[in-house]
Amino acid sequence: MSRSMLFLILAVVGLAVQLAVVGVFLAEQGLDIGEMADQATDSPMAVLALTDVLLSAVAYLLWMPREARRAGVERPLVYGVAVAGGLCFALPLFLAARERSREAED
């Protein structure tokens, strides 16, 4: 299996997990943004996880456009917008595109 396919599988799994968790929340709480924010900041460990993901997403968004140009990845905006599906989706999706670009060069 190629590295690009492995990253693509990780992206799909990451998105599926994110959607499953959001689905459970919506089934239990409905579309209650206030409750979502409360749960995301309920404990120090929840805040730790939230800040880790948010700062990692910012680092990704700062790094990715330049890396996309360097690696010859087309349409980098797509991989920036993909953060809406979670960093665990966007990062492996971008890495899959970067690997495909590298594979095409070889």
C-alpha cells in the first residue's frame, strides 16, 4: 500500500470518528452550541485537549500553504477548509495529496 493511500485511509477514519462523536452529541443534546462549549471546557483535561487541537490547527494552517507550494500540491485552499472536518481529517488528507505529488514526480 502506498503512503498516499495510507494517509487517505487515516483521513477517512479521522472524519468518520469526528462525525460519529458529533452524531452522538446531537442525538443526546440536539444542536446546543452552548452545551457543546460547556462540555469542551468542563475540566482542565478537556481544556488541555481543546487548546492542543486549536493550536495544532493554527500551526497546520500556517505551515500548509507554504508546504503545498514547495511540494507542488494543487488547490491548497481545499486542505485549509478541510480543517472544518477536524485536524485529524485535514492533516492526513493534505499529507496524502503531498505524497501523490511526490509519487507523480518519481
